[in-house]
Amino acid sequence: MMFETNDDGGGGRPDSSESSNRRGMGASLPPSSAARRFLLAVALLLGLVVASRAHAYETPLRLNEVARAYTLGVGEVRCASAAEWQADPYSSFRWGYTNVRADYTVLPPLICEGALNVADDDVPAWQRALGTLVLVHEAFHLRHWRFRRDEGKVECQAIVYFTDAAQKLGANEAEADNLYPYALAWHRWQTQRFSWYRDRTCVIPPWIPPVP
Ligand SMILES: [Zn+2]
């Protein structure tokens, strides 16, 4: 999932005439008192937002290193705390989201826990698979390529690179292959339910059952 935000953080905008004046004349004119009050309010609001969010999320090294293989070095992967995720207005994107304008991804605790424990049998297999798949999906939103805003193309890359990513996260080849059916099942569920995740040209790698 991805979205774009305005850089003003949604704190409102000056009226259009004032806005166009400022654009037209640059910074040479002092702002009117109304504009100054507005700017002060925005600064205070942003300050409060930054203060309330400081250190609330983590940026696990392993997740960022693995993501960078697909983002080609762009952006940051953040693991929200449970409280932060609950308070996040975008947590309706249940499994995580990427702000493609500001180049960061936010993942909920369940997804980070899955991706960080990809070879740990104590964590449910579906959670490890989902954590891996979502991490790669969001990484392809972060990457500056022509299809970064195309959910179908991004999701296709996520499933194509799934086993590669699982191994980069610490699973061996057999463990990655064991998780792949969960990823395929999730991919199928998602593409059937939400048409915009479909890419008819996607070549999905087959799961090959291990033959003893
Ligand atoms: Zn997406």
C-alpha cells in the first residue's frame, strides 16, 4: 500500500490569494500578521507532532539492509510501536504503508516481528511469510522506478523476490521454500479481493514441492 502526503502535514493552507502572492513575490515581502500567525501555528503543530513521535518507532538494521537491496538505497523502513501504530491515521492500511513522497515505510509490529524472525519456528509461519512479503512490497514502493505507484507491478515484484528476500532476512533455502506457499496464498487472496493488486503480465515463480 502506498500514499502521498503534502509536505505541510495537513495543517491547513493560507487562502489562495495570499498563497499566490507569496509564490509570485518570493520572500522579499514580510508576511502579514495573519500569515505569521498561521506559520507559527504550523510550526507549533509540526513541533508537537515531531516531539510526540520522537523515538516512537525503530529502524531495525536488518530490515533496512534487506530493503535496500530492492530500493537501491532509497528511503527508510520504520517499525512502529504498538501504541504508535494504533494512533497512526494510516494504520487503516492494515499491513503497512509507504509515503512515496517522503520516502519512508511504516510497518506494524506484527509485520516487523514476522520479518525479523523469518527462521524462528516459534513465530507462526504465515506471520513470517507475510512480514517478508510486505517488506519487499513496500521496498518496491520506495524504489525510484517507473512503476513505484502501481500496486500490481509492486506486488508482482514482491512475490517474485519473496524467497530471495526470506534468505536475505536469515532463512536458509529450505526454510524460504517452506514459507513460499503462505506468500502465494496471501498474494492470491489479495489479488482476488482487490483488483488493483493484479498484474496480468506477472510471471509468478512456481512452488516446487521438496521431493525426498
Ligand atoms: Zn502497495
